[in-house]
Amino acid sequence: MTQTIAQCGLRGASELLSRYRQGERHFPQSCLEYAFLRGVDLRRADLRGSDLHGANLRYANLRGSNLANADLRCADLRYADLEGACLEGANLSGAQYNHNTCFPAGFDPVTAGMQRFEF
């Protein structure tokens, strides 16, 4: 079950990024629905079970991140780098990707219900 920002101790995307810059990587079950995270560097971040529904993650570096069981429905993942990320059990229905989105080896965005969007 996803926690609210108050329950997980985050006060939105800006606090997530601030804590990440300070070296923290553990943010499971965070509520970041519709967060503006365009172009952020969240390499190796633990976002297991987080609510990223509708989040703007375009150009984000999520290389090696743990997104297992995360809600990424309708998220914008165009140009995002997800190489080596754990997407096991993640809900990616309606999430957008393009030819520049990098996925983990063997991952099929069509099977995951993602939508290719080139504009």
C-alpha cells in the first residue's frame, strides 16, 4: 500500500531530490503521483512500491533503480534511462516511451502495456 508524503517523510519531489543529493537512496512506498521529475538523476534509488502515477520522468536517469511493484501508470518515460532497473511487478499501463527510452535487458514495453509516443 502506498503511503502519503507525510507518512513516508517526504514533502514532495523537491525533498526527494534534496535527500538524494545528500546521499540517501532509500525511498520505498513514496507518494510521488504526478511529480515533476524531468531530467533528474535517481540512479540506484530504491523506489519499491512507490506511487509515480502520471509522473514526468522524461530524460530521467533511473539506471539500476529498484522500481519493483511501483505504480508508473501513465508516467512519461520518454528518453528515460532504465537500464539495469528492476521493474518486477511494476504497473506501467499507459506509460509513454519512445525509441530513446533505455530498458533493462529482456524488457518488453508492449507486453507491459506501455504506449510508444514519438512526439
